[in-house]
Amino acid sequence: MSSNNSSNNSSGVGLTDQEKKILCEFLNNLKKTDKVLEFGSGQSTKEISAFVKEIVSIEHQEDWFLKVSKDLPNNCTILLKKPNQ
């Protein structure tokens, strides 16, 4: 992933240039042996999964959880944790 200013890649939509730079640095430093814990699931969950051994994402919105849970790579796990649960 490059850190250009284009926002037409799926990781860059809605991100500032500084946020894109941080994201690129994060992804570039991941190893296939890494395990990642993520708070809030979505496109990033799928993208990070390509770089690591395993990713576990914790989601609090049930509707979003049901949508994102479909069609995940085998190394992704999404857990639903509703507020006050």
C-alpha cells in the first residue's frame, strides 16, 4: 500500500493525509505471524487480514456485525459485544 494522497483506494476513503500515512506505516510493519485485535470492524478487518496470521475484531453494533460477518477471510473473527452486555 502506498501513502499517496489518492482517496480512491478502499483504505483511504474519508481519511486525512496524516491518517493515510499512519495506516500505511501500520500495514507495512505487519508480519504474516502477527495476531491483531481490532476495535470496530469493517473494510479494515478484511484488509488487515491479508497481512497477518489472525485478526479478531470486536464490534458493538449488531446490524453492522451481521453485515460485516458475511464473507470474511478464514483468519478473521468478529465478536459482537453490545454496550452493557
